[in-house]
Amino acid sequence: EFQKDDWSTIASNVKTGNTDKYKVGDTKEVDLGSFGTHIVRIANKSECTTETSETACGFVVEFTDIITEQQFNSGNTNVGGWKNSELRTYINNTIYNSLPSDLQSVITTSKVISSHGKSDSANFETQDKLYLLSSEEIYEDFASTTNAKYDTALGTSKQLDYYKSQGITTTSYAGAIKQYNGSNHVWWLRSAHSDFADEFVYIHYYGYWSSRAYHLNGISPAFRLQGSGPVSFSEDSWQ
């Protein structure tokens, strides 16, 4: 049903809570014009409880593959985090504007909490149409790993239903692999590395957690559709 229904129908069903026919993992093609045709999947349906970032709350859709490659920043820095990055601007302008208008019209603005690097002292809060995932939204056991101390936003979100259903952990991560033009490729998360002033976190070719800032890594964002429950932000602007 998710594959066949148009976006306005899907959004209407999400808004009324009529989503039983849509299953986590269901996929759909999206034409991004000059970026080509890509696949999205339902990544989450469960609501949040104590999470302060809305990025894993309700009906979340993510790209299953990589749209294109981009640096996080042209300079080798994570100062300003996801909030002030060139990549955030690129994703919420160039990538967002490439989406079909019927999809753009049903994407809700999400409150996004992201971690900070060594040169900043507080997590960042943004309102985004499109956003990158975080470490704990992918790996079930991330909070108990040695790398957890490098993600200052830990505890603000939860593992997405899709990655939970795939049993994705920091030792069983093949289901976190994404491809670019048919080959396994690294893809960005929104998390800055708190022990460095020049590193953001990404998912490696083989699905495990790694970090660098200036690399040309893959873009595979997520977005949310407005549900029947309370949503903190509903502005049209991603800023």
C-alpha cells in the first residue's frame, strides 16, 4: 500500500492514525529530478515518550540509499555542529527542493537535537524538514559502548523501529549498510564528535560507526509526516 498510495493519501492516513496497512520497512520510489530516482522506506511508526528530539517520533521515512556525496563543511571543522553546517543548508535547500512537490507539501518540520564537538559547549536544536540520523537512532546498544561518550546528544532520541527490527547493534551492523550507485558507501550522521573540533560521525562501508569531517560522504536523510499526536513544531520554514 505504501508503494502504491500517493503522498497526500499517505499523509492523510498518518494524520488520522490509519496506518495499519503501512509496515515498517515498506518502500517507495521517489524521483529527485537531476539526482535520479531513489528509494525511501518507513523507518519508524512508534511514538516518543521522554525523547526531546522528534527525529525518531511517529511516522519517520528515510532514504534506503545515498542520494549524492557532499562534505559536511568545506573547512575541516565541526564548530557549530549540524546547525551551522554547510551540509544542513545543502540538504534543506538543494536536496529538499529536488523532491516532488506533493512530497514537499506533506513533510512536517521536526525538532532536531544534535551533538556538539570539542569547541562548542552545548547541544544544538534546529527545526528541519530533512535531517540526518544520529548514532542512537541506528544502534540499539550505542549508549553502552565506548564511543557513546563522544556523542553529547545521547539520550535525546531512540532507535528507529526499522533498525530495531533488523537487530542493528554496534557488533551486528550489516543492516546499516547503504549503497551509492550500486556499491557500499559511507554515509553521514548529524552527530559531531565531542573529542575533536574537526570530526562528524558517519556509517562506514560495512555498517559500523566512524568519524571524519572533511570527507566526501553520502547523504541519506530522513523526514517525518505529521501524525495525530502532538508535534512541537509545524512551521513551514526549516530554519
